[in-house]
Amino acid sequence: MSNSFNLAMLVLASVAALVFGILLAYGLLRAAFALMRQREGRLAVKPQPQAARVA
């Protein structure tokens, strides 16, 4: 009985650690991309309207 319980706890701990790592990586990537998006918005040059030339 104790062996089965230990095995189940080991499997559940492994799965929990895997899920925690995936969620942590997801959160870090979302934060990094949000920071890059904000920086890109500040540096972007807005185009000036120009008249089209017709030949």
C-alpha cells in the first residue's frame, strides 16, 4: 500500500512540476512580448500623407 502511495505521489509531483514550469515560461514570454510591443509603439514613425503622382 505504501509503495503505491509513494509512486502516485511521485507521479503527481512530477506532473505538477511540469505544469508549473510550462505556466511560468508562458507568463515570462507574455510579459517579454508585451514589453517589446510597448517599446515598438513608442519608436514607430507615423507616415506622412503624400499626394499620389499620376504619370
